Amino acid sequence: MWKATGEGPQASQNHMVRIKPRLFAGLDIGSSKVSFVIGQVNQEERLEIIGVGKTPCNGMKNGVVIDIEATTQAILKAKEEAELMAGYQVDRVLLSIGGSHIKSFDSKGMVAITNEEISESDVKRVIDAAKAVAVPSDREVLHILPKKFRVDEQDDISAPVGMSGVRLEVSVRIITGGHTAIQNAVKCTERTGLKVDAIVLEQLASALAILSEDEKDLGAAVVDMGCGTSDLIIYSNGSVSYTASLSIGGRHVSNDIAVGLRTPQSAAEEIKKKYACALASLVNEEESIEVPSVGGTKTRSVLRRHLGEIVEPRVEETLNFIHNEIQASGLAEMLGAGIIFTGGASQLDGLVEMGEFVFDLPVRRGAITKVAGLKDVVRSPDFATAVGLIIYAKDNAAKNAVVWEQESKVNQFFHRFKNFFREVN
Ligand SMILES: Nc1ncnc2c1ncn2[C@@H]1O[C@H](COP(=O)(O)OP(=O)(O)OP(=O)(O)O)[C@@H](O)[C@H]1O
Ligand SMILES: [Mg+2]
């Protein structure tokens, strides 16, 4: 998994005995950038971010690689940046995947309990029964997420192991992705010398980074607003109940600004980040900004309110699409914790205010609070997915009860880690 390139944080604390660190790496290939995060589990069992890398990249569109070489180079650069910061080299990674090729649906399974008391193997059997559905050959199953169990007539059970009964049922959410899209993302990653240990749904990883268990129980919708897509995941009663991906994101707002203000794309992008507000009425009527002209060095003075008027309809349209998707899920009444935004485009000024207006629910921006270490660097919401990936890795490693500290166990861990994902998926 790792090789110390310098002393490394753990090594410097342990001059005599070099303890193998428990490292995890997450790779998020977005439509605008590649981010790479390396985390380490510290002595208090907390995840500490020890290395991050981010490289602009346009090699991915709508969750599908459109330029293998550019994507590979960007991964390599982000990885090296993160490794340099961490002082370790990594050779395995968790990879996120998203976009409109992702589909999810419900399935059910039922098994008879032979020994009266439900065991771990009964739970595994019932999940196996639920995943026995025909998946087209051009799709791959990414996750099988148990929602709730039922033991005989008793419903809404979250942990059935140890209970008495004769019949165990489960309902699960199955998430699948397009085979070609997944394979091409894996190919780019492997071309950099990395092995992909698991592939995780992008918005599932983002939600892990920002949602608390209480919020999942109360019901919450997480919207990861990226450059090219807005990805939705809905939790109700503690588990994933719905996912969707809309092909609209921050890039569309920048395009509108470029056309509306007749300014180059790069200037539109900067103007959006610095001055745009989703609700034009929140902007001071008098305030003006300088806007570069296309092809010239001259700038023009434009009212900031006018910029708001360009941005507002696009953001309103995006939020209405998300609102329609939430209504279509049938879960709108279950969102006690409201809507939580993350992803780079969620930083747009006025988004929360417009969100409250469109959704008529509590709306907020998510904060990445579950990790220590380089918190300030990864606080930005465009790191939510990559940070969520290493949280996912740690959670699933814990389930396998792996002893990490001994060198000989390191390879064994990954063997088990891989088997775990093979079993779950
Ligand atoms: N301060 C800001 N205000 C508004 N928008 C912003 C701000 N900072 C970044 N963005 C926008 O966020 C978007 C990038 O977000 P992010 O990094 O989450 O996307 P991505 O992961 O590359 O794309 P995707 O998830 O769609 O594949 C860009 O459109 C960028 O313009
Ligand atoms: Mg993204």
C-alpha cells in the first residue's frame, strides 16, 4: 500500500520502532479537476488527512472519460502532489464514479432461518437473495445497500443478527453503473500504476463526508453540485433510498455569464466565483464590476445586479430539476434534516437562500468535519467526494476487523478488503 518517501508523520513520532501507518487513498475524477486525498488513522482512531493533490482536468464529461491521456496525466500529477505532502507513496486507491450512467433500484430477498437465531451468514444469504436480479451485461453492480430487514411479522429492523425467527427478509437499494464508463475510469487510474481497491458512487462518498448518522436517520437529501453534473442521494430511516444524476452544474452558470456579459470563459468563471449571486434581489443596486471584453484588453463596467439577473434563471432551473427529482422519489415528506449542498458549485452566493425558496425545507451547505489533519485544505466542498472515499475505506476496513500494525498483515488486509467488496457487491 505504501512506501515512506521521507520520514513520514508516523515515523518521526517513533524514532526507534517504525510502525506501519494505516493509510487510505481516495481519487475523485471530476469534470473540472482530479483530486487525490491520502488519510491516515491516528492513535485515537480518527482519520487524519496527511496529503492532498488537485489538478485541473477536462478529461471527464458527465461521469464518462472523454480523454484518457489527459485524465491519466492529471491523476498522476494529483497523486504525486498528495504523496509529496504526505511523505508516503501509495499504490492502492478507492475511486469514485458518478454521472448519468448510474442507475439505482430497489430489490427484495427472503430466506428461511434454519437455527432459530439469525446469524451473520443468514444476513449474507438474504442479501445474496436480494441481489439475484438480472443486470444487463453492459452494467456493473457498484453497491448493494441494505435498507431494512423484516423478521417474520416484525418490520423496520436495522440489525437482525441474534434475533429469533423463522423467516428473514431484506429490502436493498442496488446501484449499477455503465460497464464502459467504469472500465475507462479504472483504466486511467491503473495507467498511473495504482490499483483500484473499490469503486464508490460519487454522491455516496460525498454524503459520508458531510452527513451525521442522526441526519441519515431523520432523512436528508445531499446534492453534490459539481462542474458538469448535480448528483443527488436521499437517505431515509438511516439508509440510502434514492439516487439520481442531473447533467447540469456550475459550468452552465459560467457559460451563461460568458454569453450574457460577452466575456471569455476564464473571466466568466472568475466573475462567477467572486461576484455572482443566485438571487439578484440580494445584490446592491448600485454596485458595479469590471468585465473584460472578448478578444480585447478593454474592460467594461457592469452592474452586479445585472450579473445576478443572468445567473438567477439558470440556478433556479437547476434547483427546480432537483426539486422535481425529490418529488419523483416520493421521499419529500421524509426529509427531516432537509437538503444539504456540497460540491464546488454549492459555494455560489445566494444558493442556500434560493434553495429555501424552491424546496420549502431547511437548506444548508455541508461541512467536512469528520476528519482531522489538513482540515483547512480539504474544507472546500470540492474535496467532499475524495474525503468521503477514505471515510468509506476506513469504515469498511473496521468491519473486517483487520490488525494493521504488523507489517505482514498489510497485504493480507488488502486481500480481505477486496474480498469484502466482492462479497458485498
Ligand atoms: N466560489 C465559487 N462560487 C461558485 N461556483 C464555484 C466556486 N468555486 C468553484 N465553483 C464551481 O464549482 C464547479 C466545480 O466543482 P467540483 O470541483 O465539485 O466539480 P467536479 O467534481 O470537477 O465536477 P463533477 O462532479 O460535475 O464531475 C465549477 O463549475 C466551478 O466554477
Ligand atoms: Mg464532483
